[in-house]
Amino acid sequence: MGLLDYFRSSRPKGSANVAKERLQILVAHDRTQRGRPSYLPKLQQEILEVIRKYVEVDMNAVSVKYEQEDSHEVLELNIVLPDTAEGRI
Amino acid sequence: MQGWATDHPILEAATLARIIVITSGKGGVGKTTTSAALAMGLAQRGHRTVVIDFDVGLRNLDLIMGCERRVVYDFVNVINQEANLNQALIRDKRCDNLYVLPASQTRDKDALTKEGVGRVLEELAHGYDFIVCDSPAGIEHGATMAMYYADDAIVVTNPEVSSVRDSDRMLGILSSKSRRAESNEEPIREFLLLTRYDPARVEKGEMLSVDDVQEILSLTLIGVIPESKSVLTASNSGVPVVLDRESDAGKAYADTVARYLGDEVPHRFLQVEKKGFLKRFFRG
Ligand SMILES: Nc1ncnc2c1ncn2[C@@H]1O[C@H](COP(=O)(O)OP(=O)(O)OP(=O)(O)O)[C@@H](O)[C@H]1O
Ligand SMILES: [Mg+2]
């Protein structure tokens, strides 16, 4: 590899690219959080409590996804139940 | 404060001032430097301009403007009706169109109430073309007060991860917690001003480029201010750097002012200055 090649190829390897990639992920994540209604964490907590009356699930079993589309908002609830029957109280 | 026109905001300003907030989220990125330069630049182009320091408790704008020894009353005095605007405004000695409203040095930040700030801005809006609001760092009370009544926002960003992230968070706040957002008016016009840009480090891949930052934030780029020794020199002597016509930063700020006023000006200082033989050798 010649000197010129070294200088040319060194460019995309710089830390600036790492910075850019990290920022793209971070900013995209921040933005999805932004428009969320403030009641979501509480909603998630309460749903979890109700489910736990009937099924033994762990803390991450309930996920609440909120998405904004052009004309409406979608609230998506995802509840993961334990695969064995032992979980039942 | 009506008078919104997307095409020719400047023509509309004949009646009520346009309120511009200089904001960033992250501290120390160049907001005060920018506020002083923009205000001076607008005033020099013939627009009656007032620049307000919202950094209550940490006032600095007066120092950068070189009028620190003429401060008698401040923004909080006016809000509390302990002084009227004419007593508190400091007329710039270099430019007749320019006035400074200093922040108070001692009082607590809650002195800036939404009603109080609104009242002062309303009064100023009738006598000026532009009101430049120098925001404090952070996303707390002072910063939200500085942006609440804005028509335009200049988001000052350094090519660095935490600054870019904070700028993006600030964009979220501008679009949800401002007067325009709350009253469902046309949103605040947002502009990106990239400062402390070092083309040499960008070329080496050590610093985010203008394109990188713009791609992440997707904002209209209003200017790129290079990292420059002239900024410190200017602040040492209390002269807004835009008055230093010889310096790269001064020229870049003058270009930014022109763009804000609607001129089409190409961006400068984005490349490393050509330095003859060595440079040509490496670039092939
Ligand atoms: N283009 C530049 N080149 C070199 N130094 C700069 C540049 N812009 C700003 N600075 C320096 O960075 C420092 C911070 O600038 P400034 O006070 O304008 O930032 P700020 O955003 O207002 O800070 P704060 O958040 O504390 O209010 C100062 O020392 C200033 O001289
Ligand atoms: Mg400042």
C-alpha cells in the first residue's frame, strides 16, 4: 500500500464515522420516545399488575408500543405468557 | 405577535419584531458568541435590533458586547417593574440600531415568569425589527423561557456527539413546548448553525462533517463558523466577532446574517485552506 493509498483509505476509518453511527441510532431512539403520551409508563405498570393476578409473568412480560401514523395513533400491547402451565396461580 | 409570513418574514417585520432564539441544550457551544454576532450583524444591516441575555445568574452577554460597565438595570428589574425598558436597555456605542438588555447577576432563575417575559417581549416587539434571545444552557426553566415566544430558532451545534444529541432534544422541545406549538400556529422556523468547525480534523475523519450533522438533524443549514482564534480575541476586548472583518469567523458570521435575511450566500471555510506544495502533493 502506497503512501497515497494510506491517506485515502484512512478517511472512512476515523472516529467520526463511529460518532455518526452512534448518533443515528441514538437520535432515532430519542425521537420515538418523544411523541409518547406521558401516561404510558403508568399504563404499562397497571396492566402488568392485572396480568399478575392471573398469571405469573415477569416484569418485562408486558411491552407497550406507541406509534404515530398519519391520521391516527396505534397503541400496541404485547404480553408474553410463560410457556408452561406451571405459571398459573 | 402575529405577522407570520413564510416567504418574506423581513417585510412583515415592519410592524412587529421577529423573535429569534439562540439555543443549543449543551453548554459552551457558542450561543452567546452567536447572539452577539447576529445582533450586531442585523443592526449593521440597518435593522433595529435588541439582544436579550436570558442567562439569569450567569450574565455574560454584556461582556461579549463590551457594555458591562454600563449595566444599571436588568431584564429581571424590568419584569418586576422596578425599572422601565428605557432605563434598562443599553445602546451600543458602535451601532445606533443595537440595544442590549442584560441579565441579572444575582437573582434566582424563577424570576423569569412566562407572563413577565411575554410582557417585555410584547413591548419590545413594537419598537424593533428583531429581538435576539441568548438562551442559557440546559433544557430547564431559563432555556424554555428563552424559546417560548420565538418565531425562529437558531440551534447552535458543535460537531461532537453530545452537542448534536442535545440539539436534537432541543428540537423536540421547540416543536412541543413553545407558544406557537401550544396555540397551533405555524411552527418555529428552525436553523442549524454549526460552530467550532475544524475542516482539517474533518478531513482526517476525526470530526463529524457538516453533511453528517445535517443528515442526522435534517435542518436548514444557516451557517458554519470555523474554530477560530479570533473569537477569543474578540471576546477579550468586548467586540462581537462579526466586526472583525479580517477573520474567518467574522466573515462566516456576516454570511450567516446575510442568509438569515434571505441572501443566497455560498458556505465558506468548509475546506482546509490550500497551503501550496504539501497540500497539492497529498490531494493528488
Ligand atoms: N468559533 C469558535 N472558535 C473558537 N472558540 C469559540 C468559537 N465559538 C465559541 N468559542 C469559545 O467557546 C467558549 C464558549 O462560547 P460561548 O460563551 O459563546 O458559549 P455559550 O453556548 O454561550 O455558553 P453557555 O452555555 O455557558 O452560555 C468561549 O470561550 C468562546 O470564546
Ligand atoms: Mg452563553
